[in-house]
Amino acid sequence: MVIVNIYYKLIKAGAKTIEQVPEIHKAEVQELLDNESATQN
């Protein structure tokens, strides 16, 4: 889960995009992003 959090933080900082996340972690990172946007609405 640590690597997922790193990718999440990199995306939030604008250093990476979801397309740059390896497939093995992409679903988990996307879930974090989705959960964040759901709580902001």
C-alpha cells in the first residue's frame, strides 16, 4: 500500500498521471482519487 500512496501523492502534486501508474497499482490509486473527489462534493 505504500507504493500506492506514493503514486497518489505524485499525481496530486502533478508529477505523474494515472496513465503513468503501473497496471498492478492503477486500480488502487484510482480508488483513492475517486474517494477523495467524492468527499469533496
